[in-house]
Amino acid sequence: MAEEVPKTSTTQEEVVVSDVAPAEKPDTTNVVVVPLEKDAQPQQNEEETSPEKKKENVTETETESEVSKPSGDGNVPESGSFKEESTIVSDLPETEKKALQELKQLIQEALNKHEFSAVPTSNPPKDEKPDNKEEQNPAEEEEKQQVFDAAADVAEATEKEAAEVKVTETEVDEEKVAVSASSADEDGAKTVEAIEESVVSVTVSEEAKVEAVSASPEEVSIWGVPLLADERSDVILLKFLRARDFKVKEAFAMIKGTIRWRKEFKMEELLLEDLGDDLEKAVYMHGFDKEGHPVCYNIYGEFQNKELYKKSFSDEEKRYRFLRWRIQFLEKSIRKLDFNPGGISTIVQVNDLKNSPGPAKWELRQATKQALQLLQDNYPEFVAKQVFINVPWWYLAVNRMISPFLTQRTKSKFVFAGPSKSAETLLRYIAAEQLPVKYGGLSKDGEFGISDAVTEITVRPAAKHTVEFPVTENSLLSWELRVIGWDVSYGAEFVPTSEGSYTVIIQKARKVASSEEPVLCNNYKIGEPGKVVLTIDNQSSKKKKLLYRLKVKPSSD
């Protein structure tokens, strides 16, 4: 049972969004009025959004987001201190500008030499033909020597006969031999000359082709942007430089490795491949954070489904298919980013560990480890923040296992929150109208959309908050609200301006349990000037966060 608070300590506050609420004092009433205009969005209470208050809330979340665990274990590391740097070259320090220029020069030289398209291969040495002289059979050598000796004997026996040949005949023979030899030499010279001319012609032709190809640099693109084209190229090159602490040679090596991997992975073909929609509930994009980054949700609890788990991770082939699906999803998301200087070129990742299969699932660990390595090697600086929610105690061990594969820069982007602080943590980074209902926001299909701003108010322990919506004309007023965790009383009424009219009870005050529908929707048709009053009574010992928004439609009745 919740701790009871003496009623004497209860204060009442009426919150109106158009004015700045004065400092709270015991036993006083603060009234803040929300003036209602057509298509106007309620303003946020300045007291709740002041820099001092924001700083206080951040500190509380960081302190309270430590995950409960067995005694003797360390705390989940709390970080989230990372702040994105500028992607505008003129904003960079001189040393970083110099590094960028050096990297562009290396890339230009590589493009001129076609180094990115060259695939390194290790060709085995060709088999050499055996040397006949060295590998002759000894028996054959002996046989040849015998033949040579016999020929020498025959030559000696016929030597006397050769001496008796007439001089004239000898001269004639010698003349014939000379003429024959001269003719043979002339023909051979012509043949050699013709061969040499052919070889030179072919060589010159091949050299001309090579020079023609080398004269035009190769064209290489990554994520749909050429490596050296315009300002968008600078934004991409800065990602590689920052991933390697502006060490130019290391960044250049990383770029070459990434391009080689993308070719081996057949990225362009992968983008056109149909890998099914079995995992669309496990990973999906939804809305934007408060700085405009698209938000990707990774729902590990979906893999509690045994059929889906088996289909995704049961063997090496299925894990590889899962990896290809995940890379395809990321590639499509990246190509929607804005690579212009100053544009949003990073993504916020929300990792929901509720009902995650846990560390006992070896196959999931293997797939996660492999995916993390690929992402870190080939997708530098695409994550603005990694938010882990519903973090269980066992994640401590998993975090220790993953940490060696992550750079310090990557780990500085991490934020952790236990189950009781998940909604509050997400609302620090994502506006309620952009945050799905299941995670503490108001984003869902229905009458209200992401363009309908939400007002956030903190209701103190043992206190009432009253929110008023003044209406001066006939209209239909609609609103929706939720209190994170509920366990408070809620009521709504219409109070006419005319003294002779009666107050109308729209919603009788009742206690809303945490197990009930998270979002309450109401509407009321107004036929006379007055105001709609919502009352939230928090009798618990914990502060509560109230979210609400409304819209009005003119009525001719």
C-alpha cells in the first residue's frame, strides 16, 4: 500500500499554460490559464522548462536510472555526455580543416589511379615447365653420346674421299652454299623485322588504352553521395575522420575498407532484394527526437517468439540473412538523411531490452556481436545517441562483453534506464507527440497527430493540478491526456461564465490505476462561453508527469 500523506500537507495548484507560474508556496493556489484559439497549440509551462529545472530533472534521471542488480555488482555505466560536432567546414578548427583537405587529396589520387576499383588478389605462381637439359634421362644421354662417336668415325673414314674432290667442284659448292646462306639470312632478317614491328604496334596500342583509362578518374559513391563532389562529400568524409580522431591515413584506410566491404557485400543489389517483413515489429523507424534526428526502435523482446527466433538465428545461414536484412534496413534509413552541411545526418537508436531473450541465447549474442563489428567498421558517426531502456540486471554482463568492441567515442553516446525510469528518460530526448504510447508518449493513430504539440507538467507528491481551457464561442473541444504510471485521480467539468448557469460534470473524478488504458480521450460540445477544467489529484508520495493536448473545432449549433 502506498504511503499515506497527511492531508494538512496537501496544496492545490491550478495550472494555466499562458502565464508563468509563480514560485510555489505552502497552502497557496497557483492558477495558470490556457487561452484557447483556433489551431493554436497549448504553450508549455515555463516553470517546467526553465534551464534550471531541466538541469535538475536530468540529474535526477541520471541518478535514478541505475539498474537494480544483485549485490556485489557494479552499476550500469551512465553516459550520454556526447554532443554532436558541426558538419559545416567553416566552423571547424584549422587542424581539422587541414586534415579534411589532406584526406580529399589522398582520395583524389586514389581515384586517379583507380585504387578503389582494384580488387587485391593473391594469384598463385604459374607452373614452370621443366628444363629439358636438366631433366634428361641418363640412359638417353649415353645413347646420344654413342651416336655422336659413331658419326665421328664415319667422318674420319670419308675424309680422304673429300680431299680428292676437284677444286672447281669445291668452289662451286662453296659458292652455292654461300648464296644459300645469304638468302636465308636475308629472309630471316625480314621476318624478324616484321615481328618486331607487330610487337611494337600492339604494345603502343595497349599503352594508349591504359593511358586513356587512367586519364579519367574512377567514380565512387557511398550512401548515394560521390566521394568527391560537393559539400555533402565533406560531411561524409568528416564522419570517417572523426571516427579515427582526425588521423588522415587511418581515416583513408577506413574508407577504402568500407568501399571494399560494400562491394563484397553487394550493397546495391541488397537494396533491391526482398527479404520479407518478418522483422518489422522488431526494428522500425518512428518519429524524431527533439533535435530532429529520426528515431529507430530495436525491440529485443520480439525474439521471445520462438518461431521468429528460430527463423532468424537457428543456424549460420539464417544469422547471415538476418544480418543482411538489418544492413538493408539501415542503408535505406541512411539514404533518407540530409548530408548537406548543418543537416541531420545521424540517427537516435532506442534499444528496448524488456523481455529480451537474455544472455543464455548464444545465437542472438553471436548475431549482435557480428552486427556491432560491421556497423562500427563501416558506418562511422551515424548514431547521435544510443538509449537503452528497460535494462535488466543481466545486461551488465552483456555490456562488459560488448564494450571491448566499441570505441570510447561510441560509448559516450550511451544512455541507460531501468524499467521504472524508461518513459522519463525517453521524454528527455523525444517529445511526447513523437514518442509511441507504449513508451510513455501520445503518438498513435487517431484524431491527434505529431503536429499537435503536447504540454508536459510535473505534478508534485500530495498535490492537485488543475488545468483550464477557456472557450468563448460555440465549439467542439477534444483532448487527450495521460499521467505516466497513473495511480492518481482524474476529473473533468465545464464551468460556464454566466453566473446563472450550472457546472457540468464531464468526467466524474475517479482514481485511474496504472493497469488501465494509458491514454484517456474526451470531447465536449460547448454552447456558451466558459471553461473546461481538468483536475489531477496526486495523493501518492511520488511526483507524476502529466501529458495533455487539445484542439477545438467551431460548431454552428
